[in-house]
Amino acid sequence: MKISVLSSVSEQIPEGNFVWIALDVIRATSTIVTFLAQGGKSVLVTDSIDLATREKLKDPSVILIGERGGIKIDGFDFDNSPVSLVKHADQLTDARAIMTTTNGTNLLIKLQNTTTRILVGSLLNLSSVVREAFDIVQKEQFDGIGVACAGKEGRLVGDDFYCAGLIVSRLLTLSNANMELDDAAKVSLSWAKVTDDPLDVLMQSESGGNILRYGKDADIKFCSRIDLYAIVPEVVGNIVTR
């Protein structure tokens, strides 16, 4: 089984038929996981603020979630914040959301052109998403598992790469068969072994520093929690469901 890691959305996707796990730990994929775990029905991901706004006009019950540069988009219901969603969980039951962010939603859109199976990962659902990806590869004809980090504006960031390393580490414990790791997977694995304190990694990352400037340390603490949820969101046609 092959394991490949992309350090940011700007990297070229390798050839091969992979099950992809998408990561934007701070905060898009953590927010998607939280929205669905708190009772949301689906999330349409888009790179267009205009599209989201038009859909809201058509159906006011749609929840708009989004940010640009870490700041909530004017007219949207929620920032890209899992903490805010938990605080308003009563509004999420069976709700449809439309989400657009600086990095994470662009990654999900890009992956749509490469594979039939895209799972949404984070520290919050780490064990569940690893097990699901592994089971899919075992049952279906895939070459391996890819872990795609959103990064920040095309650059590697510590929070995503650390989570990727934890995924690689857990995959290695699931199989006695030889696994073929690319160089990025090997480096991410080494990075994950440096510390067992995910909160420190997230706080020290560039992504963490960006939202700390806006006083969103509660989001970082929330996103650092491992296995809070046992759900695995999947992306089909830019729509994410459980």
C-alpha cells in the first residue's frame, strides 16, 4: 500500500488511485467535522462568496460558514469556527451549510478532480478517518492512501503536517504488510514523533498564530483535541455528508 502526503494545496497531486484524507486542522476540516457531528446534514464547499450569498437568498434556512484571512465574511452566519458551532448547536440539526474559506475548501475542490473517494480529516476524528480510509483501500481497488494538507496560502504549516504524520503513524500500526511511504510521508511521520502535545504544535504553527491575532485561542484548543468525534465526513460533488 502506498502512502503519500501533500504538504499544501499548491502541490501537484501524484499519479495513482488514492483514497484521500483532506486536512485543514486550523480550521476548515475541523469545522466541517464539528458541524456534521453536531447534527448538521450537509456542507456544500465553494470558493465563491457570491454563490454562497445567492443560495442564501434562495433558501434563508441555509447556514453560511466562512472566512477570508481568518475573519468572518460579512453577511455570513458563522466564522470558520468549531467553537461557535458548538455554542449554537441547537441551530444545526438537519441544517444545510455552504462553506468557503481561504485554504481548506479550495483543497476539497481540487481533490474532486483526482479521485472518487475523499474523506475529511482532523485531530477531532483522527482514529475514525484513519480506520475508514484503511478499510476502503482494503475492500476496493485503490493504490493507497493520500493525505492532503491545505497549508496556508500554498505553504506548509505545522498543524496540518503534524496531523498528517499522526495519520501515517496510525496507518502503519494497522497493517503488517509493507507500506511504501513517499518522502513527505516519512518527514511528516518524523515530525509527529517530535512531540505528543498537539496543542503546542497548533499554537506554534503559522495558522495558529494567524487566528491568535484575532483572539481565537479557544478554536485552537478545540481543534487540538484528538478523537472527540467518531464520524467520517465524505466529499461527493463538493457536498460533504457523514
